[in-house]
Amino acid sequence: MQYTRRLGSVISALALSSSLAIADTAPTPTPTPTPAAVEGMTVSNEKIEFMAKQAVASGQQDTPELRAGIRDNLLTTMLLAQEAKKRGLEANVDVLNNLDMARNSILARALIQDELKANPIDDAKLKAKYEEIKPQVANKEVMARHILVKTEDQAKKILAALKKGKKFEDLAKQSLDPGSKEKGGDLGWANPSDYVPEFSSALAKLEKGQTTAAPVKTNYGYHIIQKQDERENTPTFDQLKPQLQRQMESETVEAFVKGIRTKADLK
């Protein structure tokens, strides 16, 4: 039985196009297959190397099999392109439009990549950004335990037993929550906002070691809640660095594109 309502991350990880992530240098390259020719056209090592870099940047491992597959795909593409030319498709209006849009798209991505190289996001900028957003991502976690029963009368009897000195963990064995009853009602560390509103509200009013004075009703039944501990839990710089990198690169690109559009005086 779940009692949590998970919240989204405070920071949106804004992803750039995968083509911008192509590394300037790859690991020690895997031997490239011998170039192949198709009716006078050659699949060069440079093309295979370029495609291998893209594959590695997307997470694939650079292997002889990968490069052989790249060469085979390039050969097939070249054969199909030659056949398309023989059929006169090179002059087709739709084809010409697609070629033009593809060329513009490639040039646009190259420009953006060049802009990011010219304005790198170094650790100093990332750390400054981290300090700026740190208060927003800081959060408090609590360790709580509870006993869940079906009726208010049952909950009141448990409260009375606690007041008489009965151990919380022993009384928790009658809880309806199978995930915590065998652990003395322990729910572990969690952000208070992860719980349903009634549970979270009651927990927020408790001091460390304190138990609710009255049963807390939720859609699941009646809870006896005890706050065991609390702590600050703020993500570290290293934990947020990849997200900050993507976010700041995205902001750089957005500002650059906006500047280009402003200069063009688009209507």
C-alpha cells in the first residue's frame, strides 16, 4: 500500500539536441574497415569515423562490429541514392525541399555548436548557478512511523495503549500497512510533501519524538503518526552539475537564437 505522492524535480533538465553533444575527440578509435566503393563512389574512412563519433556520443560502444555496420549502412544509402537519381527523383520538388531543409538544419546545428564552443559553461559559472538555485532545491526530510487501522475507535485504543507504556513497534504489528508493520511502523526518510495532505499536515505539527494526540484520517483509514527525526537534504553540486550544464547550455542557445532573430527584424 502506497502513502506517497511524488513531486516532480524542482529543476527541469532542459535537453539539447543530441547532435550538440558530439565530442570533439573520441576515445582511442577502433580500426576502421577498409573503404568500399559503389559504382565509382567511395565510402571514405572520414565518413565512417564521423558516424562512429556520433554513435559513441549517443552512448554506443566503439567496436569493429559498429564500424562495419556503419559502412554497410552507408553503402546501402549510397546505392539507394544513385537509384533515386536514375529515376529522376533528384529534381522532384518535395525532394528538393527536403534537401534544402536538411542542409539548413545541419548548418543551424553547426552554428549552435560553434557558439557553445565559443562560450563554454565552465565550473565557475556552474557553481554560481548552483548557489543561486540552492535555496530552491533545499528540502527537509523526516523519518516517521505510523500505525494504520480501519476505524477511529481502533486508533483511539492504540493511543490509549501507548499512553500506558505499550511499545509503538509492538502495536504496529496490527497495522494495515504491510510495508511498514513488520518494521515497527517505520516509513524511512521522506520529504513531508511526499505523503497525502492530511498525513503531511499532521506530521508537520509534530516535534521530534512526538506522536499525534488524536487519530489522523486519510483515504486509507486512521493513522497514529510519530515523528522520529528530521534533517536537511540539499542536492550537492556534483549531483546537480549535469542538469545545470544542460540548463545553462540551453539558456545560452536560447539567448543566441533570440539575438539572431532580433537582428533579422522578423515580422
